[in-house]
Amino acid sequence: MSNILLTQDTGKIIGPVAKLLGYIMEGIFYVIDKIGIPNIGLAIILFTIVIYLLLMPLTIKQQKFSKLSAKMNPELQAIQAKYKNKKDNDSMMAMNMETKAVYAKYGVSPSGSCVQLLIQMPILLALYRVIYNVPAYVSKVKEAFFPLVDKLIAQEGSVEFIQNFSNAKMYAKQFENENFIGGVTSYVQNTFVDVLNKASSAEWLSLKENFSSLSADIDSTVSLLDKYNNFLGLSMSNTPAFTFHEARTTGSYVMMIAAFAIPVLAAVTQWINVKLMPQQDTQSNNPNDQQNAMMQSMKTMNMVMPIMSAVLCYTLPAGMGLYWVAGAVVRSIQQVVINKHIDKMDLDELIKKNEEKAKKKMEKAGVRANQMSAYANMNTKNMNSMASKASTKSSMTQEEKEELVRKSTEYYNKNAKPGSMMAKANMVRQYNEKNNKK
């Protein structure tokens, strides 16, 4: 079945998340409808607050990661400097082991920040689906289009008429779908609601002029939709760009200014939000290292984000822009609270606990901390001797090389998977036994 924008998302990842968020939005709209203020704008603000409160644990974890990253960066940079220009296999293995030990010490994952973003990405995409297609997830809003839609479907020439609406081309495939042609009731209804949900004031007026017998139903539907969509004078279903165009046509300077309210607020709140975020030092001992390059990229992105926010909010429906602004405000408040919480934390005590956890984890895997350290030292101390042996190995036959590899690895691979942490520990044990004999 072809996708219908009104229909809830059926994707394997986004679909279930959007459906869950849709339940939250419908619940919020139900409550504010019961207290007499059924408004999509207000529902979006409350919806944003609820979602960001639910995401609070992830946000705290991400900010904690940023704080710990700033504290451990000097150690990582020292390791990078130690193995600078050393590209041999043993140097790379030693550097990786020492780097992993630092991450374990601070209790963070190299991909920690990325994981948080990956978790939030489906949520953000699902939020877009819910807010952009409110009638698909909030039954009360969808009901506002009835009985007009059923009566309009029964009118001869109504299909051809609404296909001329400016946004109808977005749904061209739906009009050509076999379910629409075959007259599947729910599919046809959804297609009509899709088009009418994005119709302009002029298009509603033309609909009334061409189907005069439905004037009362059209007036009733438009009035109810205005009640739902109008928030501080702006329609949540229209884009600020469209609002500005209509205001310019009618000569309404107030609405022309109002059209820019959400994009400007989006840029300002995003800028404030960026300023409140923990800022990592963008200077390092090595101006060419990867860590510094990543920090510089983040700094550039933080400068561009407010501008991007304004552009996006100007072209997207005002409801999405309102969510963007509300989200930035909520994040800023959260950031102030989180910053105070993290500033009170004893990071040294947290690092000590993480070291203990990492030690227990390694011991559980059969690797002692001193073995890990010895392995790194062994690789560093013996780099030159191993390099000198390389010329000897190069003169061997292929059979001799394979036999040498087999003999050198059969000991530390005993009772362990080749390349595993246990195998590496065995190799350290072998090295220590040889040294003790000497």
C-alpha cells in the first residue's frame, strides 16, 4: 500500500515511535479540550515539554560524557603524541590498548555521544511526523473535517477540483493509487483530508464558491479548524513563508511581521541554547590532531545552527517552528539545571568509581590490570628489537614464516580465542616468564 501522509507512519523504526508519541499528543489534546482550550499550538508546547522530560536521562548522560571528555582529552592527546609517526602494528595495538584504558578509567565509550544522538534521531523524525500530520494522530482534529469530507466526496467533480489545490501535487500518487480509484472509503477520505489540511484560505473560499450547497459545512469546518490551529494569530498548519505571501497580497503589515516571529525566535533560542551547552577547549597540543579537528567542526556547526533553524522554520509549517522554539527553550532550562547538577558532582570520585568498575570487568574477563599495562609496555620496549628481526624474517621461505607464527602464537592462544583479551593476557604472561628466567 502506498504511503498516505495522513496515515500514521508504517516504517519499522519511525512508525512505532511515531505511534507512541501520537498517543501522548492525543492524550494532551484530550485534556486541554476537556478544560475548554483545544488548541494545536498549546498542545505542541505541552507535548514538547513532556518529550524533553522523558529524554532528560539521555540528556544528563550526554552532558556527563561531555564533562568527562573535556577532562580526559589531555590524556588522550598525550597517548597520540607518544605514538606519533609510529604506524607499525605493535605501536598501533599498544596505542589502542592505552586509549581503551583511558576510556575505561573515565567510564565512557568512544562512541558514547554518537549513541545518544542515534537514540534521539528516530524520536526527532517521529516528532516531525506527528506534528506535521496532526490529524493522523489526533482523532479530535481529524473529526473536524467530517461530515464535510463525506459530502464533498459525493459531489461530482470534487476530485478534479481539489487536485488543482497548490499542495495537491504532493499527493499525486494517492490520487493514482488503485485504492483511491477503486473507491476504498478510508483511503479516499484520508486523501481528501490530506489536501484540505494544507489548503489555503483562498482555496477554502474557492471550494465554497464552487460547491455552494456545502457552504454551511465548509464554514463550520473552517471555523473549527481555525479554533484548533490559530495560536497567537498564526495558523499552525501554514508555513511562515505562506503567511508572509498571503499577508503581502492582502496588505497586512502586522501579519507580514508576525510571519517572521517564529523563525527569528527559533534562531535566538537556538543561539542561547548553544551558549549554555558545555564548551570544550578547542585548543590542543597538536593543532592537526583528529580531536581538535572534530572540536573545530562542532564550533562551526554551533555557529551555523541558529541560521539553519531560522531558514527551516520559515519553510516548515508554523507548528513545527513552534515545536523548534519550545524545544530550544526547554533545552535551555534543562541545561541550566543540568549544569548546576554536574558542577556539584565530584568528578574525581566518579572517575575513581569508574576505574574500579573497569578493573572488575577486566578481572571478570580473566585479565588483570597490571597485565594490560605490561602488554602496552612490552610492545613499546620491544619495538626496536622486533623491527630488527623483520629483516631476518623477510629472508625466510613462506613455510618457515608460517611455522614461526604458529610457534609464537600457540602458547598464548592456548585455551583462548586467537586475538581475544585472554590471548593477549597469555602473551603478557609468556613475556613475564621469559624475563623472570633471565
